[in-house]
Amino acid sequence: MAKPLSPQWKTSNKEIARMATKQQFLDFLYEIEPSTSTVSACSSAHTNLRDKLSAHETFKEVHVSTFLSGSYVRKTAIRPQTRDGELRRPDVDIIVITSHTTADSPETVIDQLYNALSDGGYKNLRKNRRSVSVLLATVDMDVVPIIEAPDGEAHLIPDKELNEWLRTNPRGHTQWATDVNKEAGERFKPMVKLLKWWRREHLADLKRPKGFILEALVAKHMSYSETSYEELFAKLLRTIKSEYALTVALHQVPYIEDPAVAGNNVFSNVEPEEFKQFYDMICKHVGLIADAQAETDGAKQLAKWREIFGTFFPAAGTAAKAANENLLRPAAAAGLSFPAKPIIPNKPQGFA
């Protein structure tokens, strides 16, 4: 008769299911990375626009320099989905440092930028409160004029509605994201991608919170010691549910200080009803995650995670990807880190 396994070699059905799910999370993070074709399209688009601004006959008189900001540079971007037959284009934020001063009205500054872009051949333009949007077939660009702050440690951004210049620090946000990711064992940025994807699956029409607000939320409430992405995501949602129950009951929004601009609340532009809608969906999915983690059948557990993350969450692991613990790989555009993988037919490409 075969000798029974000793206790340390016994593996429960639940543990087997959990091991399977670990690979699915790695595969999922791999799949929601921006494709190299999208990175290339974004690189070409922002390079052309920046060149046109610096060479514009009149705008070059106030043009100092440009740099990239947003999820494109912070490496927290995800690939877009097709909704209602329309592919959601990737977003690129371009910061334009100008020689304007606070004596110039925000509206005049934005008008001048708009006219320069129009002269550059861009047809689909939109003036925003603090920027000008450039909408192309493959990418959306948000072009933001700023000036140096008097203390030299940040910048000022024009606000048309307030008719004021407000403090901002996009480079500080980029460095902050890098620092937090290092502190979190390189798991902060993947966690941001998971939350962004989850939000878009279930709250695509909700205006806010999104973008950098979600990054600040993850940084504040994720575990910095947990290594399992399944448990990281579960703990994040449970913590948010617990932390903000009273906030929602009082019809308020959270206060999370901007990590690069002291005194600013990253939730300042979020309406209480918007946050309540976001919070209610969090609460619903805390329950769904509990059901998934309690499931001992691997196939059923994965089916529940696909309900949480959508059909991009793989139904089965891929052995070839199992050895790839480094989910971010060098991309075509210098200075960026996106996976150098081929385009997958019949799947949306790009990021947002």
C-alpha cells in the first residue's frame, strides 16, 4: 500500500485554485498593457505636435520647452476597450512651459495655444478649462500651458473658470509614482492598472474619480507587504469600503493630499454623488471577491474573477507567460516601459 503524503505535502482544493488564479492575474496584467503599436502611434503624435509648437511663427516667442506627463509617462496606462462599436483612444498629456506671466489672463493663454495648434493643421480641437484637447484618429492629446512658479519648485497652470493661475507639479507626480512603486516592491503600478481596468469595466460612464485620483487612492490604501495580486486587489477594495463608509453617509468626498502640491486635495473636483456611485460599486465587488476567494473549484473561481474584471481576464493560464514575472518590458519609444508584444488579432489595442 502506498504511503500517505505527510501533512506538509498535502494541498487543499482551495490552495490549488488559488495557485491557478495567481497565474491568471499575471496573464491579465500582461494582456492589459498598451501594445507597441499604440506606443508608437502616441510617440509619433506627440513628437509632431511638440515640433510644430516650437517652430510656430508666433507661438515660438513664448514657447520655452515641452515634456510629457500623465499615465503615459507614469507607466500606469492600460489598453483601451471598444465600447458601442467605438475604440476608446489613448490619452497623452503634453505640458508646454511658456514665458507667459500671471499678468496674462488664463483665457488669453489658452486661446493663443489653441490658435497655434489650429495653424499647425489640427482640425479637431477643443478648448478646456485648463488645456486644449487635440483629437486624432489614433490618439487624444491634452496640451497644457504652464509657467514657472516664483519659487522655482513647481509650476502654475491657467484656469479659465476661476481666472487664476493655480499651482501644479506634473514632474513631481511622475517622480512620486516612481518612488511609491519602488516602496511597494514594483506592485503599485500594476495595482493601479487593475483598479483602472475594473473601474472601466463597471463605471465607464462615470466622469470621476479616474486617472491620477485612482493612483493616489491606491497609494494610500494598498498593502505594501502583500505579494499576491489577487489578495492585493481584495484588500484594496475592502479597505476603501471600510475607510469611506462615513464619508459617503455624510455625502462628502475623501481628502487625499496631492503628493506633489501641498494643501491640494486630489478629490477636490469629484462630486459627492460621483464618489458614492464609485463606492457603491466597490461595496458590491467586495462581496463578489469574497465569493471568488471562497470558491474551491478552480474553474468556478476563475469564472467569478471574469465577472469582476471582464472577459479580458483569462479563463486559463498560459505556461509561456508563467516565467515572465517582469510584466513591463522595453518599448519602442525611448524612456517608456511597455511590453514588446505582437498585436493580438480581434482585440482592442492601445491604452487609456
